Amino acid sequence: MKFSIVSPSLDVLLQTPEKVASLWLSQPLGMVYVATILKNRGIEVSVLDQSAKGFSMKKTVEWVKKEDPDILGFSTLVNSGRTAAQIAREVKKENPNITIVFGNFHATFNAERILKKYPYVDIIVRGEGEYTSVELVECLKKESKLKNVLGITFRKKNQIISTPDRPLIKDIDALPFPDRELLGEYHATIAGAYIAPKKFTNILSSRGCVFKCRFCGSRVLSRDLWRPRSVENTMKEIRLLVSKGYRQFLFADDNFTLNPKRVVKLCQEIRKEKMDIEWFCEGRVDSCPYDMLREAAKAGCRIIIFGIESANQRILDYYNKRITVEQSENAVKTARKAGVDVVVGSFIVGAPDETRQEICNTMKFAQKLAVDIPNFNILGVFPGSEIWEELKMKSILSEDQYWETGVAVSKVSPDAVPFEEIQRMVREYYKRFFRRPGHILTQVAKTFKSPYRINVVINNLNRIDAISKSFREIF
């Protein structure tokens, strides 16, 4: 039995700029974890990242036809579910006997809706998919009853049946390292520029989140649990990757810095083995002490992304972010003092009753902080996030209308600043921020002092046209 998995592109008709500037093109590791564990169990697998390959709908269907799998899975996120459904429909026309499976975030929170709307989708895998997928294959091979597989939703005689949730994987160290050879080469990008010109990949040193930010659905998916891998197990994977030529990494954890002592130990091990690597991570502003950031910088941390979100404590409290404005200021200063090359600030504007003045406050704050790159997002909501549930209960948004796409809050909330106005404010802000002579001179001076930055500049000289196009799209 053969299992092929597709990570579909964003829905072509739904590329609305809720997120103004995309930071990463990174490997869909969740899909690769599933494929690897299937492969290790003797099941033939193949994977396709549609966006990375630049495949059209037609070419993706042709790829599936060539692979000729018995089971076709889709790793669906917000705004890729309709693309997955369209591909599934075309594949099912060619091969009515194929079993179509949807999984990942979008599928988990919309299992029944998907099966009701799309008759050619057969099974939904909810939550973590590794062991569920293995059991599902065995069940289909033996023609056993699907109701014995935990964590799935399926259709039987026009009825939709959901089995009990599968327990979360407690021992993350027990999982095999994802086989990145299944996917090929990737680049991390910011505004069209390669920020990881050396051989690059993602790595996960933990899963889950203990925080309850109201704009995010990750903590619901992880059931408010954080499960770290051991430093020893993480180092074993890094050694393997280095032996294969990888030199730059993105730690794609939701909460990489949650336990600073763990990060310090990992960094000390990297330095002890004199690994010539560079890496990037995200960090909470309330869990980034100087000693940790200094160890990280010495161990190769070149970029850190802080979830600052807002300069207004009222908005931070509404998001249940559990940080203060002062903590954001201190975190950025501390990262600079520790020697991290690039500090990115991630901001969210467009809360349901956020005022124009509060949006302006956040923009001024980003400039005051002097982050190297501000990344502004216009607040969007989707099934799985608490703000979605709030707006649904208040009858501010139509669940039937937006469950597949999510929606910018500023497009539906009567008290929000209009979406188009926020979009203009963000674009104008980017123009002012990046064109300031002081900012330009500061970045040039930092570049001359940073071998990492110099290498990025040199390796992007032949991409000037692509970078200019990206900046024109942003501005």
C-alpha cells in the first residue's frame, strides 16, 4: 500500500493580505514526520510541497497520477483547505478508488464541515498524525473497522462518525528524525531575500504551548501542553544534519525559549562540539534573559523573532498575551546587548475595538524599539482561536461564510478600524520605516560588523530583481 502526502498551496482565490509580509518559506515538518514514520514501518511514501515546487493545480494532479498512491493525504492549514479540496476532487475523478485523507490544523478544527461539504474527502485525521496514520494504513490494508482508530472522523452510510481523540505523544524523543531527503532543498526568506544562503532546514526541539493567547489556535491543538525533546536527542539530530551539509537552521518551536536553562544547555553543547552553524528562533519577551541570549549568540543564533504584538497594554491584555510593554523593550535591548545579529519584532494590529491611535502607538513603538525588521500582521481569526469563538457568539461573523478561510477582524467587526485603512497604514509605515536615513545607516554599520549579514548580502546580489519586486508588493 502506498501513501502520498501533499502540502497544498494557499487557496488561489483567498490570498488576501491579512499577513502583509511573510517571513519564512520553511519545510512542512509535520508532514515529513508522518511520512518518515510510515516509511520506517515499511509503507511506501512520497511527499509534495506544492508551494515550494511551484506546481499548478494541473501539475499537482499529474504528480498524484504518476505516484498512483492507494491513500492521498493533505496537510491542511488555514487558507489551504480549498486548494486541497480542489485537488482531491480532480484526483477522485481520475481514480474513484483512492482514499482521500485530510489532516493538520484546518482539518482538525473543521472535520465534520469538510466531510459534509466535500463528498470526495473520506477521512479526517485530527491532531498529531504520526501514529494515527500508521494505524489507519493498517486498518485499510486489513479492511478493519475505522471506528477502532483513535483520532479520526469519517463518513459511513451518510453518517459522520468521530472516534475519541488520540492522546498526545508524550515521549517526543521516541519519534524518528524527519527524513528531509523526501522534500529537497529550501530557503528561508524575508521580503524575497534569502536569509539562509547556506544549506538550510527547520528543526523542532519541542512541541506545544502552555500559553493561552486568544488569537492563536496552537495551544488548543496541543491541549495546553509543552513537550520538550531532551537536549541529547536534539543534539543527535543536529549532528546528523551537520554531517549531511546543513549549516543554517530555524528552530520552528512555538516556545523555543520557554525554559531558558534548557536553551543554555543546548547552546553549550553546540559550542562544546565547535559546530559551525547559524540558527534562528522565536522567543517570548518574558523568557529571554541575558545569559540565555548571550549563550545563544555565541552558539550561532543570528536572528530572533519576538512576539511583541502591541504597544498598548489594553490590547495585550485582550489578547491574553501575558506580557507587558516594558518586557518587550527590555527583551529587544537585551538581545542587542547579547550580540544577536538581527532582531525581528512581530506585531498585530486590528483588534475588534482597537483605535487608530492605538495602531499608531504600536507603529511608533516599533520604531522606538529600533528592531531591525518590523513584521506587521492584521489580526485574522479562524476556527480554533478564542477570538473566533467570541465573535461567533456575538454574531459578528458568520461561521458558515468564513470557516474555510478565516477572516480579518477588521472586515467584520463594526467597532474596528476598516481593513483597507489598516492596510494603507501598514504600507505607509513600512515606507517610512525602511527609508529613514538613520535606519539605513545603522543597518549598513551592523552589516560591516557581522559576517552573517555580509554573507547574506553577497549571496543575494543576483536576486536584486526578485527582492525589489517583493518590496514593491509590500510598499
